[in-house]
Amino acid sequence: MQSTAGSTTPTGTATRPDPPGRVRRFSTAERMVHRATGYLMLVCLVTAACLYLGPLAQLVGRRHLMVTLHEWSGISLPVPSLLGLLSADFRADLRRLNRFAVYDRQWLRAVRKRRKWPEARPAGKFNAGQKIYAGWIAGAVLVMMSTGLLMWFMGLLPFISRTSAIFVHDLLAWAITFVLLGHMRRAFEDPEARLGMRTGYVSRSWAERYHSRWLKEERMGTVTGETEEADKV
């Protein structure tokens, strides 16, 4: 059967009711994509540290193994997301992440002016910071893969020197490390967000406080709910 406009579940499909006081935030497929990508990124960073930092390289040894793990974990990074495209929930969230609404600009202004109360930072299912992070990390992974392949297959693009590829790869690796540390810091500061990623559910009070536009969107039965008209109401 066809689903209703904006719905991610076919009409007539039996779904398990949400627990009392809880809201379903992520499907099993979405959580598996996040977990698998996180594990692969962790392997990339740990093996990179073992190759890049002299004292750690001497402690661990087995350079060839570290190189192999680093190369294949890096090549595999996009695989969880590509498999996630089979999930309607994952595709719907990609559309959300790809849309910047009027209230997202308000969220950014509030951050710039250090306004921390939730009313000053309206957000849909994902706030503006999460959208920027998702776009940046996706682009960074593609650049890392490209430069990594240039280092792996030196004759792939002869007009780009291996030295240039190494420079970009190393510089971006440090940037990714600092950005991921910031991402993890924010996650540790918000136990409810971690619970949502771990179990798929968050408390309704947390959602109303930090992602009120998302609940409005759910009530309206739309995937994005982030049109200019809706923001002006």
C-alpha cells in the first residue's frame, strides 16, 4: 500500500505503540548505521595515531597490520550509510539534514549570542549545529577517501603529487579528530540524546524542550516540516 504524504510507514502497517512518555527518535537501521560508522571511524583514528605518532608506533609495532586496517576501514566508511538508504527512516532523516529552515538561522544566531534557553534555539528533529556537522563530516570523509586512494594508488591521478595528497590527508585528519571530540563532548553532556541513539526512544519532555518543531512536524505528518510557510506561522 502507498504511504500518506510525508509518512515513512506504509498506510495500514502495524507499528508498535511508543512507550508511555517516550517518543521514537531513531529506527534500528539508523542506530546501526550510526554505530557501524562510529566503529569504522574509531578504527581509522586509532590506526592513524599508531602510524603517525612515533612513540605510539613503537609501542604497538606491526606497522603493516596498522596500514591494512587503516586503509580498509577508511574505504568502508561510506558502506553503512549506503546500506542505510534501504531504510525509509534513514532516507527521511537525510532529507531533514539536507534542509536548512528559517528557525535554523535563529538557532545559529542564538548560539552566536550565547543564548542558551531552549526557546531561543528552536529546532526540528535535528538542530542547525547537527545539520552543519553532518554535512561537514560527510564531505570530510569523501576528501579523506579521495586523498587516501591517491596515496594508495600513486598513479591514479598523475597530475596530483603524493606529497599534496599526504598534506591534505594529514591536515584534514587533525580537523576531523577535533570535530569528533567536540561531537562526543556534546553527546556526553546530553544523556537523553545518547539514550535516543542507544534505544531509539527519548522522553517526550526532552523532545518538547529541545526539538519542539520536530513534534509539530510529527503531528502534521510531514517528513521535513521545514517549509518557509510553516516557519512564518
